[in-house]
Amino acid sequence: MAAGILAISCRDAFAQQSQTSAPSSANSSATNKAIGAIKTISGTAISLTPDAGPEISIVVQPTTQILRVEPGAKTLSDATAITLQDLQVGDRVRVTGVPSDDAHSLVAAKIIAIKHADLEARHQQELQDWQKRGVDGLATAVDPAAGTITITVRNKPVVVHTSSTTVIRRYPSDSVKFDDATPSTLPAIHSGDQVRARGNRNPDGTEVTADEIVSGAFRNIAGTVNSVDASSSTLTVHDLLAKKNITIKITPDSQLHQLPPEMAQRIAARFKRGAGANGSSASSGSTASYAQHQHPSGEGTGSGAASGQGAGSPGAHGAPDLQQMLSHIPAIKLSDLHKGDAVVLVSTEGTEGGGTAITLLSGVEPILEAAPGASSSSILTPWSLSAPAGDAGGP
């Protein structure tokens, strides 16, 4: 989701520059602004895809001031003057000017540009930083007064410290895209939420001083398919624990896979062994390492090492890290699911009666039989957020 993090970087930079870049002419009240990515350039006309709203045409005049800034710049003090010929498709720009009567075009007075190549370079640096300094897990306690969040990582508590400079974002209830995460606050995080933090860790990894935090609430569902509606890209699942039907929307970002029978049997056997060893079903936290699969350091490829954990290592009860296996598990389509199929899935929080599928596994009948009292969190983590790494749904 390169576009996501680039959009955020550019949006934040432009917001910080808003006072500096505002027109100062007497007729500034008649000006308008647009922020987005350049779609096409033809002569002195730029087609702009804005962050919000329909496409808009930008008319560049000989008197238009065009400045280039670096990603993250807070003022225009280090901006350099460039020409129209220096702009390229994909560059992010903030345009101020006089709108046409129909509001479909803007005669530019000033254009502030962040080069696409510069954003890509910064994007790669941030990905590497998430890999090096990222940690994620389930929130078990939040203390706004102390500015801390306690999360569980591989069944061990990690205290995340915040400060006045910590950037905190939260995913809305209907999205898992990084660019949809909006500014939030520490009190908005609750026990049970998934939390990802990027910052400096102490030597033993039990504390993190966070530069950035992103959080969200997700739901785990284990049940059977009641119906499939290909026309609306939805399926209805009977949640075995909640004992009610839930409508799940499938999008191009949803990961749908079917476990091969032999793999399902092996996993079921591990759950049975875990239940025998502990006197109960493996129902909570048994696959903490699953939480790595959509880390901001990668495109849903499983980055357990980002949190100091071995990729593919088993959970507390010996359950394998299924996300590490997903690249080897056959992908399926919505049309491959049928009434009566057993599934486990992670979805957005959504509404009480529905959500959007993030990860769904079919072919899990042996697993549900082995752990009938377990929630799907025993098989899939509720954490399945998209990272600033790829548009395929999957910080």
C-alpha cells in the first residue's frame, strides 16, 4: 500500500505547511486548494487525482510558483523552485489557486510538490524501521495518566510508553487500510485491541518508547456458511460461539484460503495434544505469532522477526503459525464456498450484524471438532491490518 503511506506523508507535510503556503494576496479569500497525485500532464494542464472528491484539472500559468519540498518538511524554508517540466506523473502536490465557476478546474497560483521518488525512498526507510523497531500484540491494559499501553507479545507483557510527540492512529470500524487510519488518542485504545508500535526497545524487549502507534478492534468468527451471494460479494456465517448469523463482505483485499485435509488434520492433532496437556481447549493466545502477518514492515508476508519472534514458531500450545503457511495454501474464491462449509475468519469490527473479511480459512472442520469451545483466535489472530507496504490489504 505504497499509496497509503505516501498519501499520509504528503498530507501531514502539507498540513504542517498550511500557514506558510497560504496565499497572502488581497484576493486570497477567492482561492481554493487541492491536494493529490498528478495523473497526467499535457502542456500546461495537469490532471489531479485528489485525496477526496472528483478529478480536477489544474491550469498552470507563467506566473504560477512551483516549489519542491522534501517529505516531512514542516515549512517552506528549504523549498526549491522548479518548473512545470520538473513535475511528473505520480508526484504529490498541493495546489492553491482560483477555481472555475463549475469547480472542475483550478487556475494555479502556487504548486508545492513532493516528488514521487522522494516519497518512495522515505517509504522504504519507514518499512525498514518498522522491521527493526516494530512490535505488536493485544492490548491488556491502557493507562492514559501514565501514557502507557501494555500489550501481550508471545504471551509476555510489553509496556509501550507514549509521549507528546508519539503519533497515534486508529483504524475505523470498516477498514484495515493504513491510509484510512485517522489521528487518535491513547484513551481510544481499549483492552483487547490490536496495537502496533514503532520505537526504541529496552535491552530485554519488555518496554518500548513509541514514535508511532496504530490500533484497531477486530472480530474473530468460527462457524459454518449459511449462504453465499456472489452478486453482492457477501456470505452469511453462523457464528458457533455467538450462536447468530453474521453477514461478511468479501473484497479484493480479503484473503481466502482452503486448508488441505492433511494440514487440517495435523493442526487438529496439535490442538488435541494442547487440550490434553492443559486440561482445556487451546482457546486463547495459542497463535500469538499470527499477529505478525500484516505488520507494517511487509505486505502480509509474515514478519515475526519484526517483533523479535521466530517466523513460523509455534504458539503456547504448539499450534503452527498458519499465516506463515498462507503463501503455500491454495487460494479460493467466494464461489468456492458452499452452505455447510466450516470456516474461521478475521473481519473488521463493522456492525453488530456484519463486517468485512480480512482472512478466511475453509477446510477447518477437523480443527473445530478438536477444539469445539475455542474461538477463531485460536487459529487466526484478530490482527490483520494493512501496512504502509502494499495496496493488497495487507501499518
